[in-house]
Amino acid sequence: MALFAQRPNPAAITRQYLIHATTCIITSNVPLAQYIFEQYILKQINFVGMSMSQPAHIEAFFDPTTWTISYVVYDQVGGSAAILDPVLDYDPKSGRTGHDNAQKVLDFVHAHSLTVTWILETHAHADHLSAAAWLKQQVGGKVAIGAKIGTVQQVFKTLFNLEADFATDGSQFDHLFEDDETFAIGTLSARAIAVPGHTPADLAYQVGDAVFIGDTLFMPDVGSARCDFPGGNAATLYQSVRKLLNLPAQTRLFLCHDYPPENRKPQWQTTVAAQRAANIHLHDGVDEATFVAMRTQRDKTLGMPMLILPAIQVNIRAGVLPPADTNGIRYLRIPMDAL
Ligand SMILES: [Fe+2]
């Protein structure tokens, strides 16, 4: 972050600015430091106040093919909504895409007369293709992801040897969220929380009293997300999870996936308290070294997700399919002996 001499816009002040405020004290610019601290604290108080006063309405959509849960979160019927992690159907045998999953989301949006203002991705998924671009065409909304997506794009541009003009600055998305950036979904207050580890660009989204935690934790009896994709890091995931588990105990946590054992049905909602008490990988008392050793060992036993190669190629384009070849057909690439 560049240093500045003048008071920044209060809306732009995030946790990063506290470092700058500290520098201001050292350089004797106490009034500017005081201003930054005050604005930051006011923002936190406002966010907590609004979060407590208005619970978010949440509808979940489970895709049994990819074990993914997409969500619509909205302030009220007839109000504003965000769609999270929507799934584009894809048949790897035929290469055919479909919209059955996304159509269910669309039907819900229409039935509740919602205006979609955001389509939020927690990360560039490796297990399903994103329906963000298709849904944007149908109902609008800004497609957003974490600001570090460029790191992921760079890695996979190289792996897939994508077209030279494929941008690796995240510009395919309408908005890139920084850590701790706040935004609104109608009358709901929302906040992006950087939770890297599974990938470098993972975000969680806090909306009212709910947090959509992407691929960080799964249900307590399943554990945590893998950390062996390019740029993944188990120690980083540990720190991200501790950040989530420092939220109030009754905070509702909504998962991106469930891979249930045979004796139970898929679930996607839990709480901070339940995770701290019983998550098999990251309950309270598990230290970082123990988690990293377990996660690293376990990741060595996991095969690649079925759809990683098609999914990544579409998802780093914000859900837009690759450009058509000279014959008008779109192609996905399969790098051989590279992953
Ligand atoms: Fe993932």
C-alpha cells in the first residue's frame, strides 16, 4: 500500500491501513493516525451492529454430481441478492455443458423477485465449472473473486499455455475483493475475508450473521480442504481457519462442499462452536505443526478432482468458456504428464 499524506476515504479504510496509521505515529503525523484508527473502529462497530440487527436469508442448492453447495443470500423478498459459487453442469464424457443447476438458482431468484447485485466466487474451483457468466447474462450482477486470483491465473496460464493475451490481472472479473473489504447486498452488510491455504486467492464472505467459508473447513466429521494444489499451503490454511474460528461462537458457517460418510446425508450448515469442539482436523487444541503434518500426509493420498482440468480453464475466465477455434467450436486443453 502506498503511503499517503491526506485523509483517505473512510469507505476505503481496511485492516491494512492500520500499518500505515502506525507509521504515521512514528513520523509524528498523529492526527492522521488518529483519523485512521477512529474510522476503522467505527466501521467495525457499524458492521457488527448491522450484522446483528439483520439476519441474512439464505437458500442452499446442493449439486449431487460435484458435492457442491451454491447459495442465494438476500435481504428480503423483493429485495437484493448475491449468488455464491453457482455450478455449471458439465459432462466430461461428451464435453457438453448444461444449466439445470443454475436454472434452479434462477427460478428461486425470480420466484422471490430478487435483484441480483453480486455473483460471488469463494475461489477458482477445481471440482466444478462456474455458472457465473451464464447467470450474469440472465440476471446481471457483478462477478467477484479474491484479489489474489492473478496468482492462480498466472500458474494456469503457463500450465495450459493459454492464448498470449489472456490477462493474469483478474480483469475478467467485475470486482476483486481485498481482505476485509466491506460491501452491501441491499440492506445487508457484507465483508470479504481472505482465507488462503487451499489456494492463494480463497475468500470467505461474511453476510450478516452468516459466513460462507468456501474450501477451508468442511463438516466437523469430514475436516478440512486439501492444500496440495499449486500455491496451496497447509500452514496458511491453518492460520486462515483460526481467523474464522475466532468469530463469535454461534456464527453460522455455510460450506462449499460436503463429502458425507455413508451413514449420513449431505449437510452444509454448522457453527464456529461446533467446529471448535469437534472438527476432526482443526478442533481447538490442534497445533499448526500437527495439522500441517496430517494435511500433507493426507494430500499425498488424494487423486486429482475429476473436473480439475476443465473447471480451472473456465473458472479463471470468470465462468466464460474458452474462445471458439476457427471452426466455431470451443476446446479445452488437457496437459499430459504435467499435473
Ligand atoms: Fe476448491
